[in-house]
Amino acid sequence: MGQTNEFAHRMARKTIQLVDTSGNPVAGKKVALKQTNHKFLFGCGIFDAVPVANQNVPADRLTFLEEKLDKFLDVFNSATLPFYWGTFEPEKGKPLTKELKAAAQWLKERNITVKGHPLCWHTVTAPWLLDMSNEEILKAQFTRIEWEVSDFKGLIDMWDVINEVVIMPIFDKYDNGITRISKELGRIGIIKEMFAKTREFNPGATLLLNDFNTSINYEILIDGCLNAGIPIDAIGIQSHQHQGYWGREKLEEILERFSHFGLPLHFTENTLTSGHLMPSQIEDLNDYQIPEWPSTPEFEERQAKEVEEMYSILFKHPLVEAITAWSFSDDGAWLGAPAGFIRTDNSPKPSYEVMKKLIKNDWHTNVSCQTDENGTVSFEGFLGDYDLVCGDKEVAFKLDTDSDTVQLVI
């Protein structure tokens, strides 16, 4: 617990009084206080939960995916599921609700916080929108939000509401329905509409604005949204670093600029590769298409060092609440990049071991102590869920903020 001061904002003190069922203090007993989950969200994009939960792939592939997810579950507590409109509802009126619901349920049963990504985006959007007028497109988008947010309420209470709005109205790679309506409504206009509709169907959800653009343009957009009264719960920052690690200086500069809004920051899509770097002249990462992008021992060591530094910087920052690695595994990773914590054969890389050490050891609380004559114990720990174990009795409790003495019956 030597890092108390460095991570004071991630910790709290708690005094617990143990009493028996008659209300008498349980004095002089050994107790163990074991952290079972973090309040901080350490996540990954876990699209493989969909075939695993639905058991709809060949047996050998299913076994492979289950082994992959076991490694994920051993370390992480948060997952992003795919709600790209074009693949979620390829045919109008026939969304894959059942399949995604099974995946969200599967993850929730394993104590994983699930986020849906995204509700509105111009890329991978429904192709059938192009047959509609702008008025009809907006109506269809509203219907989509109503369905998804209502259907998944309680399973998914965190959404990337709208994705990459900085580029949305000027996106010119191909025609799409969402860019059409964003041109008409304007950036702040479309954000306001999407947030209002999402809030309507899940008032208690955590709603994010998400973007890869970390320039002043995103700051101006956020400022405009807040001035327009749009209730953004967290700022989503994508950090795909296929062209090289940002480094401490750039990371701290971005944190400083986006923290002045006083809103929670979520690093929603983080990528650090264990292969060669994408050439710097590539402007749109999607344009880099190569047959093979191998992970090498040398670059795996580099990735592990970068992961350790980046996560440590972000975990120290009081406004950062979540970090999601976009690829847990190299198998199926975006752009074929070796961006996972595990290799294509499910073997763990050094970066996986680094994450396990940080989350399960360095930033983890597991203490043993003895109750005093009043049956009380005091401890300091990282915020999250705990089990108190005394003999053969076990009681679950939360450590959220410093609080008065709480009484637990065993």
C-alpha cells in the first residue's frame, strides 16, 4: 500500500463493525478483506462475447473463443459491444437484438460492466437509409435509439451516443444517411437530438460523446454542447496509436486540455501495437491494408512498457474513469494490427502480464486483520467491491468513499 498518496483519489478508508445475528460485537476474530472488483473501468472491446454467448460458431472455434474470454475475465471488468447500425440491423426492422442481448447478459453475469458502441455514426451505418428523405432518416435514427436503449436497459447502461461528430458533416469518402442529417442539423444540433432521445429512454444511463479528434476542434465542439445545455456524462477520447505511442508529454497535454471541462474522461478505444508502426504519412488509418502485420518479441517488450506507462499516467489522473483497449487479442483485431494483450494463438504477451500485475496486484487491496473488542476493523483500500471473510462467513460490501462506520452482520 506504498502508493497511497499517489493514488489517494482512487482510495478510501472504512471502519467496519462486525456483529452477530443478536447484535453482539464479534471481537478478536481474524478477518480478510478481499477486493473482488474495481470501481475504475479497465475494459476491452469484446465482440467475441456475441458468438460465445450464442454458441453459433463451430465447436473448435467456440473452444478457442472461450479460452480467449477466460483470459479477458481474469483481468478486466468492462467490455464494449458492437452496435454498428449497418451490421446490427442490416435489413430494416430486423435488428440482431437477441444475439447482442445474449452477449450483454453473458458479460453481466460475470460481473462485467457493458457499454454499447455506437448509437449514431456515419460509418458502418445502415445502407438502407440512403433510400429515405432526411426527415425519414432522422425518424429512423430516433426509432433505433428507442429500441436499443429500451431493450438493453439494465444490461447496458452506458452508451457512446454519437461517434466522431467533428468529421461527421464533412465526411466525404462515401454518401451515407447520417452525414446527410448532420449537415442539415449541424454538429451541436445532431448531438443535442441524439442525447435527448437516449436520455428519454434511459434517464440513468452514462452517456458519452466520443471522438478520435483530439485537436482544439473537439474542445470547441464540447464547449458548444455544454453551452447548449447538452448533458454529456463523460468525454470519450479515442487513442489509436498504430503510428506510435503518444508518449507522456502528449498524453499529459491532452489530459490537461480536456480536463478543464470538469467532466469524467473515458479513453474509449486504445491501441498500442506489438508490431511495426504504421507509416506516419497515412492520414486515415483504414487506408493501411497489408497482408500480414506480425507481433515480434522486440516490439512486444516495447508494447508492454508503453502500456504500463500510459495506464499509470491515466490511473493517476483524477478525472479519468475508464480505459478500454480496442483489441484484447490479435485474433480479429482492427486493421489486422497486433494490438492485443494476447497473440493470435491466445498466448499472453508481456503487456497482458503487465496489466494483470497492475490491476490484480499493484492497484489492488487484499488485507488481513483482527477485530478489536468492539468488533471493528479499519482499513484503506482501492475503491470497488469487496468480500469480508471471517471463518466460514462471507459478506460483500462496497468501498466507495470515506464513510462512517458500517455494521455488517455475520
